[in-house]
Amino acid sequence: MRLFRKIRKISLLLTGIGCAMISAAQAAPKKQPTTLQNTADSAAVAAQRCDLEIGRSMETFFNIFREVNLYYVDTTSPKKIVKIAADAMLEGLDPYTEYLPAEEMADFETMTTGKYAGLGALIRKSSDGRWVEIAEPYRGTPSDRAGLKAGDRILSVDGVDMAGREVAFASDRMRGKAGTVATLVIAPIADTTQTRTVRVKRERIAIPAVPYYGWVSDSVGRDSVGYIRLNSFTEKCADEVRTALNALQQQGGEAMRGLVLDLRGNTGGILGEAVKIVGFFVPRNTVVVTTRGRMPQMNSTYRTVGEPIAPTVPLVVLIDRSSASASEIVAGALQDLDRAVVIGQRSFGKGLVQSTRPVGENGYVKLTSAKYYTPSGRCIQALDYSHRNEDGSVGAVPDSLIASFRTAGGRMVYDGGGIMPDVRISPEYLGKFTAILMGLGYVDDFANRYAANHAPESDFAVDDTTYAAFCDFMDDKPIAFESGTERLLKQLRRMAEREKYADRIASQLDTVAAKIREDKRTELQVFGPEIREVLGDAVATRWFYDAGRIARQLRRDNVVRRAAEVLLDRSEYTRIVTMQNTDKK
């Protein structure tokens, strides 16, 4: 009955608010309005109707909530019902507006700050699905210092058995308050027949936003073009970019002929960090982005603060279809200001700004509160969530509504869906067979074992002997588009044994099995060159962490190579940033 009284109290309060609105509307004195007064009064009436609709809707919601909790045949969870209702209420707005209850705030904090309290290791499900194992320890973190390696199988955490557990379950047990100790029992990848107990003190882990910076060699092998990879716009990521940029300038001096800022795959984050990064390359007090919302307090203009640290260094920004939000602010602002050449593919097209608002019980609603506009005035939002089709779907901005804008120097750029690069390069994709091998974890499984049994090599490459070993390793591994055939073959063998046909058809079944293995071997040879590269990347990650993998990939990255060509050809660079319009679509 206590719950009933609470709900009734809230319901009566909302009903009273609604009645007060009606009374106020009825008691309002009538005047003979002028044209301006008529407009103002119409707006006031519309506002009153909106308030009344809110009051009635909330009363209906609480009445439903009360009746369900009091009279539903089974016991209900009010907290769960509210979460379901909130999710359903927000679902029709846009994908970025969501309710974050208290228990989800830790993940939200990790996403925005890049920090969490834990051991500092990525984990994954083993390829056989039976265990959770270490995928990659971050350099210098508690897990790394404790000697955990990629492929180490996690048998238990603080006494809780991890057999058959999901990654999320294991992750929750490994995280905790900084300073507390996690006790892990593992089966080391180097010797899976033994177990080892490892006690690791949890710490506040900061995931680097800049996992790598270095140099791109020119045609004669000189390190003259700097390179910075920025993975996310988390808290203080601008400080990491500043550190990397200062280090490259000190190393390269006057020999530094350009800089590549790689935002590919960067889905965005904190707007303020994007503004700071643009400020490294343009004068103080330059407008970077403007936000406009329905509420006046959401309208803001963001300008650079402080003097730039690389105001004249030729600059290329790399984007792709996954570059979104803050990445598009940086790329769009530098393009509008004619300060950088943008290279790659059209970006994602997220021109919406989210804010968090407290809603009680330590929970928040993350809602879209504004749209952002680059210095030229364009909004690069690609999808129109405010006008849905009859089936609830949303459409892209039609060509007829795409508008043109001018950069600071007069070049033509367009809105209507992402940042269009100045130099477009078609994306390169892995073959389906290679992608399946990676997705099933076979590449990681082999790399784990190889790295554990070989000394690190700075110039490692997968030679014929190593690749032959990988092919042997793959012999008994089911692969997605063949697994159905292999499963049927196993079922046929079992059925044949039960029905006493096994001896008579064994040779035929063996022939079919051999044919399956032969087809797999053919695919391994056809896709051999790219499989060797991803194997090499995986092994380099085990030895030299994320930075080692990125450095290795740069040597064959055609987009980075094209960026270096543009930076080293000063006439082409100047022509692009002063004369070249972007494509409309």
C-alpha cells in the first residue's frame, strides 16, 4: 500500500497541475488584441495547450504504472518497467537520445573520458566459445605489469568460475574500485596444461586517445611527414595530440614538411576537445563550430583559445565513413578555413549535439539538444530524424535540399550528409574469407601461440614456413560458409554408425571430408597475401602493442601514402586549399 500511496500522491499532484493550467486559461482576461498581441496570445495559447497535454499524458502514464504494479498477476519490477517505458519513449526520436540508469553510467563515463577502474586489458570469447581470454593487455597497465599475455585463458576471477561465461560478465568482475585486488586463475597461453594464480591491483586506467605518432617516409626514405592517429575525442585527448605534435616538431625541425592527422574510424566524443585541436592550427579566436537548439541556452559559438602551435605546417586530415561527430567538426572546420586538405571517403554525417540531464536515482537522459554548424554555416547531418516516413524509417537529405557554402577562400563545399573529402579515395576491404578468419578468432589464436613461442622481431613478416604452419593449424577449423557442410557430414557419420553403414561408406565420407579440406586450402592460397598481412599485424600487436601494429600497417596504407604525396607536392597542396571545390555527392 505504501507504493500505492506514493503513486497516487504523484498522480494527484500532476492532476492538480493540469487543473491549475485549465483554471488559469479560463480565468485569463479577454482583450482586443492588436496584430502583435494576437500573435503573442496565439503563442501563449499554444504553450498552454502543450503544458496541458504534458500534464494529461503524465497522469495517464502514472495511472498505467500504478495499475500494473498493483494488479498485475505476477510480481513486477517498477525499476525495470520504468527502463522499458523510457527506452520506448525515446526510441522514436533518434539513435543518440537514450536513458542511462545509474548502473550504466560507468560505461558512459568510460566512453566520454576514456578512463575506468580495472586491470587494463581487452578480453574476448575464445574461438571455441568455452572461455573468456585476454585479447590484449594495454602497455604499462596492471595486467601488463602482472605478465598477462594475449591468449591467457581466464579460469576464475575472485573465486567465481568463468567457464562458459560471457565477456560482459567477466568484465564486470575484473573491474572494481581502484586499489582493490583481483585474484585471477589463468591457464597461460605458453603452457595451457598448467594454471597460475595472479593477484592484480586495480587502478584507474586511461585508454590512450593517441595510440601512435611517428613519421611517414618520403620517396627517398627521409622521415619528413609527421603522422598522428587520434582514435577518440575523450577527456584531455587534445593534450595527447599537443604532446605528439610538439614531439614531432622537435624531432623534425625544419625538415618536417607536413602532418597527417588520421581520424579514420574515430566516431567522435567531446566537442570542446575538437575545438582545442583545431586551435593548434589556426589563429586565436577563430570560430570553429556553432551550435543551435530549440532552447536559447543551447545556442553557442565555439572559438579557439590560445596561440596555435603549428600555424603554418601543411596539414592533411584523413576521414572515412566511420568518422563522425567531433571528427567531422575538426575535418569540416579545417576544410572551411582552407587550413587542411581532407582525404578519404565521405564522413558519417552526424551533425547532432547531445547533452546529459539528471532525471533522478543517479540516472541521466542523454538527449539531442542542438545541431552543429561548421564555420561556413553548413550542417553535415545526413539523416532527417524529425520527418519520418509512414513506416517509421528516416531518409537521407535529398539532393534538391543540399545547399552550397563558401570556404574562407571562396571554395565551394556542401551540406546534406557528412564532410566530402577534397581528395576522394575508394575504401579497400578485406576479402570475405579473410574477414571470416579474423571474426572467428583463428588469426588471433595462431598469433597468440606464435608470439608466445618466438622472440620479438621489429621487422617481422610472415614467411612461407610460418604461413604453412598457419594452414596446418586451420585444417580442423570450421569456417562459417563451410560449417554447415561439415556439421552435416558429422551428423551423417553418427547416423551411419547407428544404422551400421559406417564400415561400408567410410571411404566415401573420408573423400568428402578431404574435398572440404582441399577447398579450404585453396581459399587459404587465394587469399594468402592479405592473410599474411593480418597475421603479421596480430603478431606485432602481441609483441609491440597497438603502436607496433599501426606502425606496421602504415607501410602499406595507400591513403597515408597519397596524403604524403599531396603534402610533398606543394603546388598540388596549394591548388587544393585555394581553388578546388568539393564534389556535391
